[in-house]
Amino acid sequence: MSVKCFSAAVTGIDAVPVEVEVKISAANMPALKESMITIVGLPDAAVRESRERITAAFSSSKFALPPGIAVVNLAPADLRKEGAAFDLAIALCLLAESGVVDKERIRTFGFAGELALDGSVRAVKGALPLTDVLGRSGKVNAVVVPLGNACEAALAAGKKFPVFGIASLQEAVDLVNNGDFLPCRAELKEFQEEEEKLMPDFAEVKGQQMAKRALEIAAAGGHNILMCGPPGTGKSMLASRLPGILPPMTLEETLETSRIHSVLGMLSSGTPILTRRPFTAPHHTVSDAGLLGGGHDPRPGEISLAHNGVLFLDELPEFKRNVLEVLRQPLETGSVTISRASGSCTFPARFILCAAMNPCPCGRGEVELGCVCKLEEKRRYLKKLSGPLLDRIDLHVEVRQLSQDELVNVPAGESSAVIRQRVIAARKIQEERFARHKGIYCNARMGSRELQLYCALTPGSEALLRQAINRFKLSPRAYDRILKVARTIADLAGVPEIPESAIFEAINYRKAGF
């Protein structure tokens, strides 16, 4: 009779329960004095190499492998298994077959962990989805993970099932046999308070009131924003402060965002979960696969790392054209699908795009500031950005050079905490508005039907918008974006109808010289 326990395999950013079966047979082989381990079930090289790690770990921990042929089956057999997270489960099943571990108790645990040659247990990637899927599977009563993943796993489990952190193979054996270990505990609030202290503040930014106002609108409605201005005017500084005025993440958003970072091994025992909204800023040399995600076995890219947060693209025209164009679909749908011959993976990618650029190749933009670019050079530079991409960016704002008086004498502006309270109030209005609409959580995500329902115009607002369409030759998409931005401006003001002033301000963010 074989010994069974449970582990899990990461696929994309999710995990699938895996049943680990071990059977040792020495029938008709009286001369066989040593154990031979064969692993089946589509293991990759890292899984196959677990034989050597387990053998060395057993030797260091003073455990003996039972003689015979040990067949290890990882079921389902048609699912490819990757990584070293199966080491602990396989090792404990082998010990159960040799009588060291209780065969009945081992069935009630789920395991994930990589064995070191000295018998210690190393942290693994994807502990958060691994723990979550094992707990929800209904097949185990508790989950055992390396000590380095304990906080991460405990936060994923909450109070639904116990999670135990172990440092060595010997501790895992004692846990299964005796069960007198205390489960790990972790409170999300502890990590949230620490993260809040590290957020950069808008009060540190001098001047740039129009850009600050645009970023507040972007945060309140979930709108994409493009800032244009000479180098050194504070575009990157402003962008880095955008996550600090976004509403706090819900528990669901926290776990969803942390799951992505977990499968990439970007969480540590010091930061076992993301409690503040992510901010990613890939270099302009990034490839389309680096931005979207990819690889032989698809992994999330930069846009998925920015899920529920901000993706900042500095020097936007310097990005390759094909890289920028692949952003169009995720900006609309909030997800990205990577297809390979072996299958496809869909990664969440719901983020605010915050981009920055210089007004011309030399960066100065104006003759008074020393610009030497010819008109044709400026046009060629701006043509690197396609119309369809710019149409998907709701707010276009100019970040100008500060005057001497503004630079030296300007008083401190509003803090991020003050701005954030207005943003939270506006988001609360939107939350109530879209309570009956699945998948819509902010104004930027409204469709045509919602625009008709919630963007009622006064006669003056409608007349102003008609003038803008004729004057600026607005596309239907640009028209919709103006309505969405105006709706957000009205929400920040706390008014049900969209006034003329909101339309006027929204139009200004579409014609800022782009």
C-alpha cells in the first residue's frame, strides 16, 4: 500500500493541489541493498533533482532511506510540476514508508518546502497561492511551510486553517508525529502600519498645483495620466507619490496583489505581504515580454506587478513602439493573456498608467529654456506615440518649469493624507454608484451604458462639450474619456450632476499640447 500526502503546483499566479504518492518495492530483488528513487508525473529538472537533495538531507538528519525501488507519483500526472517545493512532501512520504512518520497523520497535512543538503528547509516561491489552494481544497487540516514563508502563509490562511512553520526536516517529522507545535499567527494591520510610514508625501513637492490636481483626479477615478515637461520639473517625484493618495487596499486586493509577487519570489519574511499599492517603473529598454509577461512557462510581467497600483513609464517616447502598443488591450480589459503551445495563462493587470515625457528630443521644449530642436524633430518625436494609445490616457497635463520665486518661496502644499481623504470620499460615491455593476469599481471603468446612466449633463455642459468636439476634432473614445473625467471631478466636488466647470476642466486635460 502506498503512502500519500498533499502539496501543490504553481501555474501562472494560481496553484493546483498535487497528491504525492510513494511506494517502495523490493520484490524479486534480493540483492538490492540501496534505495532507488524514481519520480513520475511530468516533473521538471528541479523536481527530478530532489532525489539528490533528499538523499543528502536524510544523511545529515540521521535518517535512512529504506532499501528498494521508491516510485514517487505526483498526481495529476498530466500537469507539469516545477520547482523544489515538493522536496518536503516527498521526503516525509519516504520516511512514512520506512516507519519513521505516522502514515495516517501525514495524510492530514499539506506540505511545501525545499530541502537543503544539511536537512534544513528553505523558503519557496508562491507560498501564498500554495497555502491558499491547499487550505481551500478540503483535503488537509493544516499546512506546513518553511519558516521563511510562515508569515506569508499565515496571512493567506487567516483563521480558516492552521499553518505551521518549520526550519528543518527533523522538525517536520516531530510535527507530524506529535503535533505539539503552535500554529503561526500574523495580523495584516501590523504590516499596514509599518508601510504607511514609508510613503513619500505630496507636501514635499514645490509648486505644480495643476499636476497635483490632475493626479488627485487620476487617483479618485482610476484614470490614466500623462505628464509632459522639461527634465527636473518633478515628473518622477510627482508620480512616485501617486500610490500614497490612492485608497487603502481591501483584503481581497491585498491577497490578489501579493499572490503575483509571491510566485515571482519577491516576498520575504520581512515583507510577507503587500499592504500598500504597488508602484513599478520599468526602464524604457524593457521588452514586450518583460512588460506583459511571458517565458516558456508564462510568468507575470511588469504590468501585472503593478496590479491594483501604479505603472510608471518615464521617458514614454523612448520605449519601443511595439512595447507601447501591447499596452492597449490591458488598459481596456484590466488583464493580459499569454498563450503558449502548452496552454495559456491570464494575469490580472488592473492599474493606473502614469507616464512622463519631455516636450521635445532635447527636453527643454521652449527657446527661452535653450531648446534647439527644429519643428520637424519635435513632430517626429511626438509621433512615436500613437493616437490610439494617447486616446486611452484620460489626463494630459503640462508640468512647467518653476520660476525663481516659486522655487525659493513657495509654501508647503497639502499633505498626501489630506488629498487621500478627498480621494476616498470620491471613491465611496463611486462604490455606491456601481454596487449593482459587476466589474466596475471606479469611473474610469464605465462602459457606454454606465456613461448614459451616470453622466447626465446640464444644457450648458452639453453646449461646451459640443464646441470642444468641433474645435479639437475629438474621437468618440476621447469624448467618453472627457465624460468620465468630468464625472470624477463632480464626485470630488460632491455634486450629483456634471457642471460646466467640470467639463471645462476635463477638456483642458485633453488639449495640453499633445
